[in-house]
Amino acid sequence: MSRADILIVDDEANTLASLSRAFRLAGHDATVCDNAVRALELAKQHPFDLILSDVVMPGRDGLALLEDLRTMDIMVPVVVMSGQAHIQMAVRATQLGAMDFLEKPLSTEKLLLTVENALKLRRLESENRELRRRVGKHEVVWTGETMRRVMAQLDRVAAGETRVCIYGETGTGKELAARTIHEKSSRASGPFVTLNCAAIPSELIESELFGHEKGSFTGATQRHIGKVEQAHRGTLFLDELGDMPLALQTRLLRVLEESEVERIGGNRPVAVDVRVLVATHRNLEEMVEAGSFRRDLYHRVVVFPITLPPLRARREDIPALVEYFAQQICAQNGWKSMSFTFEAMEALQQLPWKGNIRELRNAVERVLLMAGESVDRATVEAALGSSSRSAESAGEKPVAVGEGPLAARVAEFERAAVLAELERNQRHVTNTAKALGLERSHFYKKCQQLGISLNQVGKDASQG
């Protein structure tokens, strides 16, 4: 059974004591409250997995609490209970959205089954919200050999529990790679929880990661469940791990070694079942040597390193990425779909893309805003302005399709051969393709891969 965070509301002290004890013995967290007004305040401040409330209480009763929760759009599952149950009360509770109605005295077995059902409901609702949020957003788009090798690595490590460190420049899709591992793993039905260590002030990371108890420090008015516990039975993704303070690295190491976490101000460890994936744009090995990253933590998290290539090393994927982003952006804004001409795609492929895929997505949206019926080279240059310098004009050499010295030499040879044949045929595309034994469409694709501009080609035979 998964661990639940439960709020118990009842005006009888004995009931609160017995129920909270039963839940805690079963491994759950229980917060108690003796009136509906206070319960509503607690529910506003903390995302409980379940509220178990008595119906008959002084002041506002349990049904009024249920109505208040729904009015305020606090969609936590609520189970109501009563020792004075009758059909009308049960019907009213159901109409107000109660998940279940229990008669006192309560059976421990029935209570725990109810909690398990509430957790399943909570998880399904969360997954549905996440799916709606993610439609069209999280998909690895690729066509070339470079990313094929990366995807094969992601598939290989997804099947087990191996800890993975994802290296890559900012904007290369490290979180998307981690999500892919999670969704292809046996933990796919569990939560995928993320924490960017560089985006949170150092004094807040500890609480965000490990959680805290009420009153553990100034401002801690309620218990906070940290990211580690939130990821129980799922995957925790720590982005930019190289920015985590040294003091917290020690606590993270204990979580990895002991599979348990202790909240700030807590007096007992909480067992967790979490797969941890990390990512960084920094060189962790160099940080270890410099003393800014713990060596023992390094060996815990860098079991299987995967390096995501920058966009300039996978230019063959740019047309597919552009089409994907264009469809997504048009659908989100209610725009008519627009096509990109070959020359526009060629212009986009030649850009340096120092911001990688993130920059490309923003550039596509900017281009679409300025486009007419379709996107041509002029539109790209007008939209991107001075940033539309080609990689070659920026002093960058075209990146070969593939990696390593052999691939680079092969690509260099192919590039020289294609350029020489273009010159021999006075940059006549059809004749050059025929001389090289390629279909015209294949020739265009080869030129894209090799970073050869066909913007100033000679007239084709088809043009007279």
C-alpha cells in the first residue's frame, strides 16, 4: 500500500486518537482536527491525499465542510463517517461529492481499504491532469543517426533501476530524456517529480527536497512533504545537480544509500522507494577534483552517463522539429497550419542554435507570427533578424552526421565531393544529383546534412 497524507476531522478526542494511531501504524501520515472551520483552513494550506470527516459536529458539520471544499475547488477525496447514519444523509453526502460514506464504529480493515481506493482515485486524477497538460508537449522528435543512438541508450536503461546522469547543454532536452526513461520503466504508473537545483535559492532547496515538519523553523506553519517523498514509488529527477550545495549532497547521499528521508524538524526517518535520475550541464568529474562535488555522491549518481547532443550536432533533425513545433503552436493558438519552404528549412538548419531546442521552439513561434500563407527564407530572416547568421558565417564548421573521427572524415569527403560536382555542373541541381547517382530529393537531404547551401544554384533543366 502507498503512503497517504490524511486529515481526520472529528469532535471526539478518542476517535481522533484511535484513528490517527491506526493510520500511522499502517505507515500513513495523519493530521487531526476537531472542527470543520479549522479543517477547511488546513485543506487550503496542504494537499492532503484524503479527508476523513465526521458528519455530526458542533458548528459547521461534515456535510457543510464537504460543500465548502467543493465551492473552493479543493478536489481532495473526502470520506464521511457517522454514528447516526441514515439514507438521506448518505444521499446528500454523495450529491456533494463524497467518495464514500462509513458507519461508526469503523473497521480498521475497511478504513485501510478506503484509503487505498482514495489513493488510486487521487493518482488517476493526477495522471489525467498531467496527460491533458502534456498533450503535444513531451515527445522526443528525431530522424537522424545521432539521436537514434541516444534513444537506444534511453531504452536500455529504462528497463532496470540503474541510476542515470544526463549530460547536455541548456535546452537540449534533459528533462524530456529523463521523462522518457520514467515512462518506459516499470515505475511509469508512479509519479515523475522534478526539482531544478539551480532554480531554487540554496536556503530553500533542503525543505523542497526533504520536506519539513510544522514549527521546524520560522514560517513553517504546516508540515511540507518534500520532493523525495512525493516521488515515492516513482522517479525523482534532479536537474542541474552540479548546483546543489555540498551540505545537501551529504543528505542526498543518505537517501540513496538508506532509501529513507528525514524531514527538517522530524524525529523519525520515512522509508521511500524512489529511482533518482540526475542531469547537469557541468562536468561533475572536474567538480569532484576541485572539491565542489562529493566523490561518493558522484559514484552513486553517475552509474550510466548519457550525453545529449547540442542541436548543431543533429541538424538533420531540425526539419522534423520545426514541423512538430509549428503544428503544436498553430493548434495552441487556433492558427491555420503553415508549411515551410525548402529554402526556409535550409535557413533554419544553418543557424548556430546556441540555445538548442528551446531556442528553436521560440524561433518557430516568432517566424509563424510573421508568416503569410507559408514560411519562406525571407520570413525566417525577417523574423530572426541578425540571429539568422549561418553556422558557417558564425565561424562554425558544419557538423558531420554521426560522431567521432571516422564519421567526421567521411562527412568531410562527401562534402568536398558534392561541392566539386556542383562546380562541375555550374551548380545545376538536377545534373549534379544525376552525376552523383542520387534522386533529387535525396540530394537535397544530403546537402542539408552536410551544411551545403543551395540558395544560389543555377537554373535546372526543368526551368528551361
